[in-house]
Amino acid sequence: MQVKTIFILALFAALVAGCKAPQSGYEVTNKLEDPLQDKAVVLTYDEVNQYLPGDIGSDYIVVVDADGNNLPSQCDDLNNDGQWDELAFLVDLAGGENKTVYFDAVPKSEVPDYTKRTNIRFGYKDEPYVEVTDEARLKSTDSPTISEVFQMEGPAWENDKVGFRNYYDARNGIDIYGKRTTEMVLDSAGIRGQNYHELDDWGMDILKVGNSLGAGAIGIRIGDEVSRVGKSEKGTYEFITEGPVRAMFELKYVGVPVGARTYDITHRISICAGDLFYRSKVSVDGLQGDEQLVTGIVNMHQKESFRMEEGDYRILASHGSQAYQGEKLGMAVLVPRNSFVETWKAPDEGEGIVETHMVAIDLEVNTPAKYCFLSGWEYQDEGFKTEDYFREQVVHAAHMLSNKF
């Protein structure tokens, strides 16, 4: 809930010396008994503008608490028009705590230098290892072919807990990088002699994907038939943002064949600092009303899954010795209750998507379907050796996602 609390300007100026004092504070509330650390809060430009004495204009926003401490934040231009659209900031909240934060509009040059805790890397395999900007998705399904073109075979994203990558070809799978460091490491993965298939100081690629959906790749279901979103007339990648709070990019697919139909699909992927999961928003143009989005978890080495319900989310999960070297790995797909349809298991062999714990999600016109994919690796945190600990972390993730302000 948003609550405007009016303060006397002179009093607040004493609390936040050196900042232009806003007229009102924005209140965030933890409705849970458990504490929330690094809770990501996202507000639009117009929402932020309500809490400032004048129009923001082209300024950026600094977020401070009542004691004058800066909170990590970033202003993101989501449509590349030169004007930021959303403010994202991180806040820590004790159980049941209400906290008021304040916004100050400043020139971009005066924004503090916060620690970068999210990162996107999509680069070429060969020197000078520059970032990829306008390459179309390859139509091949051959790993050796794509691995000679792109570093990590496609775009990769990470925060201070975990990393992921997308195969930028017709396979369109998603893989996991287990991390043993809070540093951003994927810029150098797989180049200059580094082999991410072998355990390094920072971690490694920990998932075997095969012809499954891996770690949350997507398909479209019509009736009983599921088609992988991979082949398309054209596929593209667009970088949106990265910084101290979150990173975001889009994968677009034009002319995706599903039976006798074709669709245009946009998959927006983001990851926030401190989370064990990434977030997906999938928009499909050309819907006729009988389609569902499908995602899932590879079950190549863990044939059993389990279901959970927590907060606003229904959850499909697995835990077992399913990481690359046989170590314990837990994975989960969290789907909003109001769009969750059902779960089932794909065949272990055959054509199409195999070896996957599947989940179907409702698709609506002009409304993106949403889900999150979570990973917990025992070399990252020994607690993940046990299913009980993994379940606790999944519950905490659902609380973080359900806790609305």
C-alpha cells in the first residue's frame, strides 16, 4: 500500500543534510513476521513524481531512509527513449516493520556509485570479445556451431547469488551457473582459456539440459500438443539495463510455428540483487484463446518433483543429486496462483520436449504471463544439501514476491 506521510520540510532537512527535501515520504511495509533483506521495490516515473515537490524532469532519483542513509537504487529507461521509466531500489525490513523512504531528484552525475550486484553478458567468442548488439538468433540446434560464435553460447545474466544463460539458437534452452562468489564473473566465463564446465573458484555451469526446457525455457501448448519456442522466422536480443538493483533484457521471436499457426513472442527476463531466482514476463501476439504458456524443470537426473503453495504462488520444484557433478541442486518454478493451470511430466525420450517437469500458465491478450525460476546449489550454500532447507528458501522467495506495498 502506498501511503503519503506529510513532514515539515525543515525537520526532514535536518535528517537528510545536503539533499533537497521532498514533501512526503513513501512507506513500505513488511506484512510478514519474517525479515526481508534486499527487497526490490519498483515504482514508475509518475508514482515517484507524486512524492516530490516539483516535476522530476530529466533528473535521476536518490533514495534515502529517515536517517539519511542512501539505499541502492537505479533509474531504468525501459523503452530506449532517453527518459527513465521506472525506479528500482532495495530496502531491508524487519518482520512487521513499516519504513518510510524519501526521494530526491538530482542530475545523473550526482547519483552515488553503488556496488553493482547484477550483470548481463552477451559477447562474441573471439577477440576482442565485444558485446553482441544486433545479431539474429541462429537457426542451428548444434552446440559446437554456436559455441564457436558466442561466448557462453548466448546471453547470460547473474546477480550476487546465481547466474543463468540462454542458448541463442533454435534450442532456446536455459542453463544455470552455480556461483561461489558475490562478484560479477560472467564477463570472463568461457574465454581466454576459462572452462565453465569445470569447477572454478567462482563456480561453474551446473546443469545438463539436453532436449528439456532446462531452467525455465518456454513453449506453447494448444490442446495436448506442446511446441518449444525456439524455431522462428527471426529471433533477436535487446539489452535494457543492469546495475546495483536489477538487470533486464528481452528475447523476441517473430513467426514462431505452433502447429498450423504462428506467433510473435517477447520474453522479458530480469534478475534482482540478492534473489535466488530470475523473473520472466512472456507476451504472445496472435492469441486465439486456446493457448497456454509452458515452462519447466529438467528431470534428467531427478525424476520426482513436488508441489508447494505459498502466498500468492503455486510452485513446482525438485531437489536431488542433479547438478553437473552429482552434487545437490534444488530448482523451482513459481507461478502466480491466478494464472497457474497444471503440472505434468514430459516423456523421457522422443521428439520435441523431453525429460522435463512441465507447468502450464494461462495466456491473456495484452497481459504478460509471469513466472520465476529459482536455483539452490550445495556448493553455493551447504544448506542446499537438504530438501528441507531448499523448501525454506522457496517459501522465502514466495514471501518476497507476494509482499506487496
